[in-house]
Amino acid sequence: MAVLSKIRQRSALLIAGIGIALLAFIVGDVVRGTGAGAPPRNVGKINGHEINTREFSQRVAQLEQQQQISNSQAIETIWNEQVSTILLNEEIEKLGLRIGKEQLVNVAKSHPVFANNPEFLDEAGQFNTQKFNEFILSFKSGGPEMWNQWLAFEKDLERFGLQQMYFALIQGGLYTTDLDAKFAYKTDNSKVSFDYVTIAYSTINNEEASVSDAEILDYMKKHENRFKSEPTRVIEYAFVPSLPSNKDKEEVKEVIEGFLKPSIQYNAETNKNDTIAGFRTVKNVEAFVIANSDLPYDSLYYAKKDLPLEFQEELFNLEPNKVFGPYILGDYYYLTRLVDKKPGASVDAAHILITYEGAQMANTTRTKEAAKAKAEEILAKVQADSSSFATLAALESEDTGSKAKGGKYEGISKGTMVKGFEDFIFNNPTGKMGIAETEYGFHVIQVLDKKEGVKLANIARKIEVSDATADEVFSKATSLEQAAATGDFIAKAKEMNLDTQTKVTLHPFQDQLPGIGQQRAIGTWAFNKNTKEGDIKRFDNADGHIIAKVTTTNNTGLASVSEARLAVEPILMNEKKAKIIRAKMTGATLEEVSKSSNASIATTTDVTIKAPLIPMSGYEPQVVGTAFATEVNTNSKLIDGARGVYMIKTTSVTNAPDINVNSYKSRIEYTDRSQVQGRTMNVLKDRAKIEDNRIAVYQ
């Protein structure tokens, strides 16, 4: 069963394999969330194949539960997995690929869940078919429910194998000719030297080459494939934080200070008033903290380094029963009293864990006796040479949490480690080495250091927003919401020193927003079919109020202009700057252009196509390519490069010497084959007819 759990956690392709029952209310929430009655029957169609809404929602909920990710992340993951599966299944059916039951063992050998799992490997580290078959039989003997789980997973194992077979067929069809290899070798190793004159685009002010939205849109239409996009919304918003006022803080401070003084409390048992000592002199400190603090009593000892940095000196150097405070730490006002200080309260220690079959979280077939013998062997080595401890920990320890740090754990307090381990480090002096047995296995331990620690009693009261402050914040948010309906609420928000964001492009199921973090509700509202451009809404949460406005809705299938501007504006701006620069670079020769543009002639040597870098200019592939194509001692025409406009004169070309290019062929083929899966999926998706209804279902 442990292996099946790993399968669930680690393989996105297997999500559909082992069903987990879904509570009906989850789908009900999806239905209610659309605001338009029942959702579409499907969340999308891929080349006519429907993706059922209910089944899709079940898979989303299952993934959320297994991997503890957000709903939006799960929706995106399952959607991509479903699209890929449907497209690959179509291709597999066209080719008539099949896998027999007897071939599943070979599929398992290459599957990441089984291939490197020690439970299925022999002593030589090879896949053990017998162990795999025994694993399957354990499901069959476990009853009908367990066997049906395996059969369901087996279907996904078969699908995984068919997909790998499909990609392997494509990889097998890739071939690099001798001519291709020679061309690649020459390109990588031939060198060119040239003189050049250049004027950088940066010498022209951006204002002289400004780019309009219309020009960007026109460029996008000419290059639609580069700017394909799902629907987007552009929004702007202001954030009114709900924070405690100075008055709120002072009121909490007064309460905290009151605990320093004796108080009168009615005793129902004696029918009299009792005088309760203040925090400085009270005898039962723990009971006093429990009765008056918003945070629980902490009985642990802390080393100096583990105390809050801003109050480290004051807290660690308190005298017994002395009180420090009140002081603010995070969202709380504190009073702190030193209860005790003692040496050896925390320990630095290193260990090497050797596990055995049956130990907790063990992943080995080693017997308990063999584990103990190995631990004793390691102990003898480190006792003979203590400097070898860190190296042996990295090589031998089976504790993945510490082996990379030489087996070291620092600042261990009592009650934080497993008992046998803890008994050894606290009951032995610094420098002691030995073996302790716990439920995890045998630990070879070295006590590195013991530190003085303090036990502190803290009375903490949270600084919260009062009703009066909450009303003020709400009034401010309401006035800003009203301003949004009649004018520029962003300008007003800035006058109020509030955080604002403009021109924020939202994609479906985007949770994270700049400056305000995870805000799923805003995206859901923005993509709702009833939300139009110019609509405004206030969103209230524990952190404050957000006033949001939809400024642009985009359902064209192209990215928004504001989103594309980052990529397109530099291209169009450089084109305009190039025209201005070309007018200055007059002349037919390098010398004439240098004189007319007042730009000096520079030289670069031994540049390759593989690394087309020009000193002081940077990456210029078109310029270097032109240099290779220009005859020696011949002036080129003007070249619009990546960083500026150039004229060059090639001075020499050194062709790479002829070699046996078989190694180049192998390298090219390896690179091409490693890219097969990603490139194939991109092609299949570009050619597919994909209808995405997720917004109608979930937004």
C-alpha cells in the first residue's frame, strides 16, 4: 500500500487511476459558483471529445487533496493532463498501437514510480520482476476492493506505456545526415573577424520613437501565432488595509501593563475577594499565563540564537523572575518573565541513521542485525577519526533531512526528537560518540555542543482592529468605491496614501495579484459573463478592502495590448530608431560612414555563429551572420542589429578544419530526441480544435 500511495503523490499521468470518492457538495459548489444555474455538461471539447464536468471536478478535488495545492492550480494541471491524454490517445489509435498484459512488466521497469524504487530492485540495483509480481499478488489477495484499485491503475500503466511507445517511434524516425552534422560543426567552430561602425539605439530618445497601441495591435495581427491567448481581463484596484490604530495599540498596552499589578478577584468558593499577585511576583507562573495570555504557555528552553533577534539580549540576560516589557513582537504585545536558566538546555548533534526492514519509514531490505553491525562498523571509523563523521554521514546516512549537512542538527531542545536519540544527546557530554536505537533504526551519534538555555513565560495579547477602527476603514473603502463610480478612484487612493495597481492583466484561474496576494474572488468576478468593462466592486476580507475595476475585457484570442507591449514595443521602437540612425550613417564605405556619423571604427576577432558576441555591444547574431556571408575586405550594407545599426567590413574568415563528425551527429540526435515530447505536444495542440469552457464552469 505504501507504493500505491507514492504513485498517487508522484505521477500526474496516474491521477485518474485510483479513484477517491468525491463528496457531492464539491460539485454542488461548482454549480452554485457559476451564478447561472447548472454549469455546462462539459468543461471543454478536444477535437470533439467531451471532458465531463463532474468527472473533471472529481479529479480536481482529488489532486487538491493529494498534493495540497490551490483549486486554480489543480484545475490547470488536470486540464493540461486531459488535453494531452486525449490528443495522444487519438494518435495512438491512428497508429493502432497496443500493449499486451505480458508487456506491462517492461513498462513498469521504465516507469519512474517503479524504476528507482528500492522495493522493486535486487541487490545489484536491477529491476526485480519477482518482487513486482509479488506486489501485484498482494493486491489480489487483499480482496475485491484492493484488486479493483490495481486494475484501475493498470489501465493507466498501459496508457503510460503506449505514450512512451508513441514518442519512441518519433524519436526513432529522427536522423542526422553527415551533411547536417558537418554544417553544425562548421557553424560552431568557424571564426570571423571584422571591422565595424555602429550607432546604438540607446542614443535616440524613446520619445522620438514612441509606439502607439494601434501599432502594437497591428503587429500582433500580423503575427497572430505568437500572441495567441486565452481570454484576459485588465483591472486596476486600490487596497484599504484593515490595521490597528495607535489607539488600538495603546488599549492593548494598558491591558498588558495591568497584569504587572495586583488585582482583586471574587472567589466563589470562599465568597470573598482574593488579592491576585501581579506577573512579577505570582508564584504559579504557568497558571497565570494560561489564564491571561492569548498564546499558550511554553515550557521549552531556548538558546540565545533562537530568541527574537530584536529583543535577544534583553530576554536572554534577564535575571530570574524579572520581567521585560511590554514590547511589541509581530501582532502581539508581550510581557516576558524569566522562569529558569540552565546549562545544556539545547544540544548540537550529528548522526548517521542506518535503517532496517520494518523500521519506521524505512525503505530497505536490510535486516535489523545487519543494520546494527553496519552502525557499529561506522562508529569504529568515526571514533578512530572524528573528522570523517561528516563525510560518512553524506555517504551512509539514510536521514535525508540531515545527510547533506554532515548529519548535523543544531539547537535541539528536549521534547523535539525521538526518545532514544534525545536520551543519548542530553545524557552524554560534548564530544561523546555512540549508538542509540529508535523506531527509525540505529543512530551513530556525536554530541557536538551544549548551550545554555532560558525558559520564558510570556503573556501575549493580540493587537486587533477595534470596532471603531474597523468602521473608519470601512467608511474609507466606501468613499473610495463611490469615487470609482464617478471619477478617477486611483488618483484619490494615491492621495490617501493607499497601495494601488493599474493595468494588471488577469488570466483565467489566476489567484495571485500584485501587492495583495491570493484573491480568487476578484478573478472569478472579473471573468463572470455578467461583468462588463467599467464595472466596479468592493471585496472585503480579513486584511482589508479592495476596490477593483475592470478596464478591459479581451475575448479575441490574442493577448491584450498592454500585455504584448512588453515584447512588441522594443521591436517597433528599434525599427523607428533604426530609420533615424540610418539617415546619419551615410556613405558607401566604413570610413565614409564613420566620418558622416562621427562614430569610430572598431575591430572584433574570432567570433562564431554559436557565440555571436561583439565586445561593448553584446549578442548580435544577424551582424555576425552577415560578416560570414560578406567577402573579405568588402563593405556590407547597413545592418539593423539587436542593439544598434551597423556597417561591417570582413577582414578574415577561418573555417573549422575537417574532422570525423560522428560525435556531432550523436550530439544533435540526442538533443533532437530529448525535445520530442515537448515539441510533439506543442504541434498537436496547435493543430487541435480546443473548446475551453472552464470559465463558464468555475469562474
